[in-house]
Amino acid sequence: MAFAHEICVHTKDRWVRRPFVLADWQREEIVAPLFGEVRWDEE
């Protein structure tokens, strides 16, 4: 999810060069199911 906010930027109109800011429903219903979840192991 950080990819969309940190790397992806708008390319046109008044939002040019501004980062994508995903809404909560976009993160939960689109991005998370599409890419999965990272769970770090203590080992």
C-alpha cells in the first residue's frame, strides 16, 4: 500500500505530481486482497 502513496503520482490536471492517497475502502477492498498481506516472523 505504501507503493501507491510513495511512488505513484498523478500525471494530469490539477493533481499533477501529487501522490495517490487511497481511501480506506480502496485499501481494504481492492489493494489488500489483490496483493495480500505481509506478516513478519520473529525468526
